[in-house]
Amino acid sequence: MARVYISIGSNIDAENNVRLAIHALQDYYGKLILSSVYESEAVGFEGDNFLNLVAGLNTEEDVHSVAATLRKIEDENGRDRSGPRFSPRTVDLDLLLYDDLILQENDLVIPRDEITKNAFVLLPLEEIAPQLIHPVSGNTMCDHWMNFDQESQKLWPIEFKL
């Protein structure tokens, strides 16, 4: 059984699309551990604020099957892949970690670089798995968050009901 962490984000009808993504993940994988939901400004482009959180789950699926399932959920929820990489999203599901796997393929990089580069990924991950060891750096998520320039990217928790 693999322990998997997934980043969930949206800035188009964000509350609704985040709920739909969470429910779809529950339908596929059962019980999830969810971080708080955070709001943040768009990073890399001008756009509406995002809602982000991280989900943890266990699965028997291999890493490629999980990635395919995430893509399917995105597609089922209206994800438009025709625009630029940094653009508004109905839903964005990124496979952050798959156990301690280190993988670099054309369209699949595990662990995701965003873990240590974006507060909207690192803080929610640190919230639900503070002692989790990053497979490349060897540091805990708590250590990464403590060393992150927390003034560089603003985010704030919001009240969110499933």
C-alpha cells in the first residue's frame, strides 16, 4: 500500500470545483486526510485567487495509475489544457509524493518541485504530514516550512465546508 499526497487547487468557481475534486478522490480512493483550505493569490500569472489544499491517501494503484486517475478527474471537471501552463483552472490535481519514490519522466516528476517552491503546496502538506521526509532533501516538511520565506507568498486559511 502506497502513501500518496495530492495538491488540489482551483480558481474558477473554486469552492464548487474543490468540493467536486474532493468527492471524486473519495469515490476513487476512500478515506482522505485533508488539510485546511487556503486562499492565495495566483502565482505565475494575473488571475483570480486560488483555493488550495492537500489530500493524503493510501492506494494499491501504481504511480502511473494514480496520475491517470487524477488527470481523468481533472478532465471530468472541465479542465482546459489548451491554454498556457500558468492560467486559471477549474481544478488542478498534482501528485506530489508517492511513498518515497523519486521519478523523472517526461510528464511525471515525483516528488513535485512545487512542494518546496510554493507556500500553497508546502503549508497544507506540512499541516497534515509535518514529520514526512522529503525523499530528495531528506528534510521533514516541517523543516522545509520553517526555512521557507513565508513572506514571499501570502496565503490564508478559509472556512470551508464539504
